Amino acid sequence: MATSNQKILSRAKSIRLLLLDVDGVLTDGRLYFGNNGEELKAFNIQDGLGIRLLQRSGIEVGIITGRSSALVARRAEELGIKLVIQGREDKLAALEEVLRDDKENHSYKMQEIAFLGDDLPDLAVISRVGLGVAVADAHNFVAKHSHWQTSEKGGCGAVRELAELILQAQNTLDSILLDYL
């Protein structure tokens, strides 16, 4: 995960809110459907711990996704993610609503927000937030217009990689890791 790019670390140092897409970011992007119409998704457990580490450090994590799924709501609840917006193709409009309707009074500024995405619907948010990130297997155009790209693919540890980058930039990663000894 190591990055020596000071511009990226500087951007990451200011992050107070990490927003995530789901399909292709929290999952590998494949959709599984059973014979009875049920939908299945696989989530990476290390990504989940990365989310918990961010939350433990006072960084809020949220989800903005174009699809709607009970599985996403369940996973978000398991991880204590309260900010969950599903079924919104226009993710920038969803983000602007979050900022306008901030009921918990966090008053986030765009430069304090990171977004991790993988495909074209994520690009408007990626290009406007303080730290716009693409997963390793993101669409080339998205990767080209992101501030940084993970070395891990979506659903395979990309969220954890970004979480550790943010924690490293904020000088909290080492103490968090040492707590596990």
C-alpha cells in the first residue's frame, strides 16, 4: 500500500468522510442471481476491518450506489455505516444532498471527502472530492481522472488499502496496528 506521493498523502490527511460505491468496490463487480431470483454478493472481510479502523479513528464511512439491495443495507448495518444511499445513478446529486441535508452537523467540505469508485457513474464524484480514488480494475477513463488508484481490485482489498493510506497520512496507522499486538 505504500505511497510516497506527497500530494496524495496531503489530500488524504484532510479526509473526514470516505464514501464508497458498492459493485466493483466493496464487491468484485459480479452479480450473482439464484434460481429463485435471489441476489448474492461477496464482501471482503479485510475491507470491513479497514472500514472499522477508519471509524475508530473518527472518520465516517458512507455508501452511495446506483443499485438497491437488501444485502448492501445488511452489510452497512453490520459495519455501523449510517450514511447509505442506494438506487441513485446520479451520485454527485446524492452527495450534494448529503452535504446540504447534513442532520448530524458534520459540515463536511469537499476537500474533506474521499470517494472510491470503479466506473463511469462514479466519475463526477471522484473528480470533485478532495481525494478521488479508483480501484485497480477500474475503467481506464475513471483511473485517468482519479487522484490515485489502488493496487488492489474491487472486492479484493481496495477499501482496506485506501483506509490504510488515509490512516497513514493522518499518522494514526502505526498506533492502530500496534494495538493489535
